[in-house]
Amino acid sequence: MKCLQGFILLITTVFLTNATTTPSVVIIGAGTSGLSAAKKLLENGIHNITILEAESRIGGRINSVFFGDNYIDLGATFCHGEKGNIVYNTVKDLNLLGEGKIPKKFYHSSGVKVDPKFGEELIEIILTIYPDVDESAKNMTYGDYIKKYYNKAINEKFGADKEKLKIAEDAINFIEIMMLSNEGSSTWFEINLGDDYIENEGNPMLNWKGKGYKTFLEVFFNNSGVQEKVILNKEVKKVSYDASKKWQGVTVSCSDNTQFVTDHVIVTTSLGVLKENMNSLFEPELPLVKRKAIKNMGFGVIMKVAMYYENPWWDDSSNGFNFIWSTEDRENSVSEFPEGPHYNNRSWITYISGFLKADENPNVLIGWFAGNLIPEIELISDETLSNGLTYLTNKFLGHAYNVTKPNKIIHSKWRANPHFRGSYSFQKPEAMKGDNPTNAEEDLSVPIKNVDGRPFVHFAGEATHPYYFSNVQGATESGLREAEIIKHYYE
Ligand SMILES: Cc1cc2nc3c(=O)[nH]c(=O)nc-3n(C[C@H](O)[C@H](O)[C@H](O)COP(=O)(O)OP(=O)(O)OC[C@H]3O[C@@H](n4cnc5c(N)ncnc54)[C@H](O)[C@@H]3O)c2cc1C
Ligand SMILES: *[C@@H]1O[C@H](CO)[C@@H](O)[C@H](O)[C@H]1NC(C)=O
Ligand SMILES: *[C@@H]1O[C@H](CO)[C@@H](O)[C@H](O)[C@H]1NC(C)=O
Ligand SMILES: *[C@@H]1O[C@H](CO)[C@@H](O)[C@H](O)[C@H]1NC(C)=O
Ligand SMILES: *[C@@H]1O[C@H](CO)[C@@H](O)[C@H](O)[C@H]1NC(C)=O
Ligand SMILES: *[C@@H]1O[C@H](CO)[C@@H](O)[C@H](O)[C@H]1NC(C)=O
């Protein structure tokens, strides 16, 4: 008798569970946000999940490729900070992260030697210029602030030494490129110092010891079952619904004319993809507050390049090289190196702040290009890219090393790829005030609901995080967030 009761109870439970709590979810994009949403949904007992990914691989803007003797990253590179960082917390006991260091050796385009001690002093000024930002400066752009406070700082420190002062003045362009490769914007006059981004305390430049950022995906999604939910090479063209009628579900239509009807869709495509496609991707069109948010947030692009040398020509004494152009040399750079795109007499080769040694990859150097020319620089032929990098290397380091041409190069094309259209978001001042309590990032994140209050179009991805936008921890948390919202709806 007891036994039978238990059996009946079991059947009833299974039946009820199926009837009331197994919504279907389609996730657009298999980057870290989409995969995280799937992982959390599975943990919450929601199994009817399909992840549609336009590319032929998972990971999205996490893209580690084998190059030289180990992995290099074309996208996300560093684990930024430790405390409160889900990436750091996931791997912290596994000995997978290495200490990243900022290169401190400077080279000047004129060929004059930059004293190492002076280089360290410069780095010190650069690194300490932000923290003391007072309230009144928070509405200043990075560009205005640094021009003002950096000039003050170098005049105080080097005012008595004209030669040092001149190099320090020239270094402002180095700082600009460095800052732009951090923020991903195309100018430093479109971001305020007091934006909503929150830094995680701890080392901001932890590396993956030559195994790439994919290591995080391998650990975080290990045995999670998310991989089996992914359909690759499946590009979504339209998300359509009629929210005014009795609930019929959302229709997700793909380029290959297949369709999925689902209870919930989680859109995780980059802000760049939303900016380009929001009018064609959604039917009916998105609510005004979302269109405004998408417009008001910034989405830029940076370009990473890796160079492989069969015979490395550098030594082990530093972890990289910083380049400072003199104003005259920068303006003459187009006539000196005419190949490839240029802007205001500046050749594309001036859009890079230097080279870093790749971690655990002894024959490889890495460079980060940033600024307004990146969409054009991405399209340069490998031959021109290689020539330009060799010219650059010779100009700055030729007096110290027997520089050679790289044997192989590889570089990212995030802007050219229609499934990304750039690298990551930044917060323009107009995005700091949203309709919702915080900002435009939050405005984008709030799910669209139908007349009964049922959330059905969800948004995740780095640009929907109110304070960790732009990075992997923000993207990952945003996916978990939407999975929780779906779970709560059925509680
Ligand atoms: C060069 C570069 C350097 C970076 N450096 C760092 C770093 O050092 N540290 C850090 O934390 N972060 C860094 N980032 C940012 C980080 O990579 C991203 O914030 C994060 O990976 C974004 O994840 P996501 O899931 O939001 O978006 P994505 O990874 O872009 O995932 C979205 C997915 O949607 C797919 N998709 C797009 N359109 C469609 C469609 N129509 N149909 C179906 N699928 C579609 C895309 O192919 C993609 O796979 C960097 C990014 C770049 C590009
Ligand atoms: C998953 O959801 C879809 C769409 O609602 C439905 O057609 C399908 O039968 C479901 N699959 C399972 C296994 O429940
Ligand atoms: C910036 O803030 C200061 C003080 O908080 C204020 O006096 C100034 O007008 C503000 N500037 C702009 C451009 O908003
Ligand atoms: C995945 O989990 C298994 C145990 O379930 C473990 O042996 C393996 O090392 C894990 N792999 C990673 C990359 O964490
Ligand atoms: C570019 O250089 C030319 C020739 O030296 C000069 O006439 C012109 O003003 C420069 N343009 C800019 C934008 O600096
Ligand atoms: C560069 O090559 C020359 C000729 O082979 C050699 O004499 C010199 O020592 C080399 N310099 C360095 C820095 O390796």
C-alpha cells in the first residue's frame, strides 16, 4: 500500500512538473552570456533549451587560437581583478592564472634612449593619475582630464629637465592609445571619468599562462550539458511575436528559413549587432526605451595582432616595449610609411602603443591597435600589416636589436564580422541616466513582458550589465540573471 502511494505520488509529481514548469527557451548566441544562461536554466530544472549560434564555434568574443607554441587570444585576454569577479572565483584554486605585468621600458621614435628609471617614473604618473579623481572631475572626459592633470604632473616632476619633459609630453599619445585599448572607444572624449563601471579589486591583468581565456569556459561549463544544446552556423534573422493576443509564444526565424517557437528568447548578441540590426531583428519594433538605450551606449573596436618569429630577436630583460612618437615623427609617418590607411597625416602604424610578450609563448609578440582607424586597419592585407609592423619595430627598436620581419602574423577582425561589429561596449555620458533606476545598460536588460506580465524577450550580454559592462564577468553574470528571472516567473 505504502509502496503504491509512493508510486502514485511520483507519477503525479512528474506530470505536474512537466505541465507547469517546463517552459522552452531559445538563446541567441553561444558566447559566455548565452552559455551561462543555459547552465543556470539547466541547474534550475529547465531543460527545453536551444542555443542558436551564428558562428561555427562557441565562445563568441572569447576566442583563443593556437599560434606559435601555445594559445593566444583574439578577444578577451585578461582576468580583470579578483574580488567579486565570477571569473576569478571560478578558477582561483586551480593555479590557472598568471601575474600580468605592464611593460615599463619606453622607446622614442627619435631614437634617443629613454632612461629606464625615467620610464618607471612615467608609468607611475600614468597609473596614479586616475585614483584621486574628485567629484568635480567625474563629469570630465578622460581626454580633458588627462590632458589637464597629466600636464600638471609632468611639469611638476620634470619641469627642470627640458629633454625629459619633451618625451613626457610626447607620451600623452601613448597614454591615449593605451586608454583607448582599455575602453574600446574611438576617442577619449566620449567617456566620462565617473562612468558606472566598477573595477574588481586585485590584479587587473591576470593572464591564462598561455592556455587562453577559453580556459575559463572549459572550467565554468565543464559537465554542465550546455554544449549539447548549441546549434552552430545558425544565424537568427528575426524575433517576432504578438504580445496583445492570447499567449502564442515567440517565433525565432533563421537565415536558413528554419523557425523555432518558444516561451522565452534570450538575445545575447553584441551591442554592435543590436545597433546595426535592431530594426530588422524585432517585429514589432523594440520599445522606445530600448532603442534609446541601444543608441546611447557606445560600442567601439580594438584590434589585436600577434607576430611569430622563428628566431626571436629580443631578450628576456623586459616583458614588452612601449612606443612614444614625437609629434613631428607622427605627422611625418604617412610620408615615411605610405602603405595602408591614415588619418590627419598619421599612418595607421601610430595607432599602437607597443608590444607585449605573449605569455608562455616565447616566439610571439602581441600588439593592441586602438582608435578611430581600426575599422580600416582590420582590412589591411597581411603583407602590408607585416611591412608596417616591421617598419615600426625597426624605427623604435632597430638601434637596440637586430629586428626581423615576423614569419607569421594573425589579427582580429571584430568590426568586420557581422556577428560582432566591434569589440565591447563603453558608457557614453548620455547612457548614465536611464528610465530605470540606473542606466541605459539596465534599460536594455529589462525583459519585454506581455499583457499578463509574462517576460518573454530577454536581453543578456556584457552591454546589459549595469556596472561590469565590457568584460567577461559582466557578460557571464548577465546570463545567470536572465535564467533566474525565468525561473522566478514559474515559482
Ligand atoms: C579584442 C577584445 C579584447 C577583450 N579583452 C577583454 C579582457 O581582457 N577581459 C575581459 O574581461 N573582457 C575582454 N573583452 C570583452 C569580452 O570578450 C566580452 O565582454 C564577452 O566575451 C562578451 O560575451 P557575450 O556573451 O556578451 O557576447 P558574445 O561573446 O559576443 O556572444 C554573442 C554571440 O552571439 C552570436 N551571434 C551574433 N549575432 C547572431 C545572430 N544573428 N544569430 C545567432 N547568433 C548570433 C555571436 O556569434 C556570439 O557568439 C574583450 C573583447 C575583445 C573583442
Ligand atoms: C520544447 O519546446 C518546444 C516549443 O515550445 C516544443 O515544441 C517541444 O515539444 C518541447 N520539447 C520537449 C522535449 O518538451
Ligand atoms: C561638472 O561638475 C561640476 C561640479 O560638480 C560643475 O560645476 C560643472 O558645471 C559640471 N560640468 C558639466 C559640463 O556638467
Ligand atoms: C571536468 O570535470 C572532471 C570531473 O567531472 C574533471 O576530471 C576535469 O578535470 C574537469 N575539467 C576541467 C577543464 O575543469
Ligand atoms: C598634412 O600635411 C600637409 C603637408 O605637410 C599639411 O599641409 C596639412 O595641413 C596636414 N594636415 C593635417 C590634418 O595635419
Ligand atoms: C646584430 O647583428 C650583428 C651582425 O651579425 C652583430 O654583430 C650584432 O652583435 C647584433 N646585435 C645584437 C644586438 O644582437
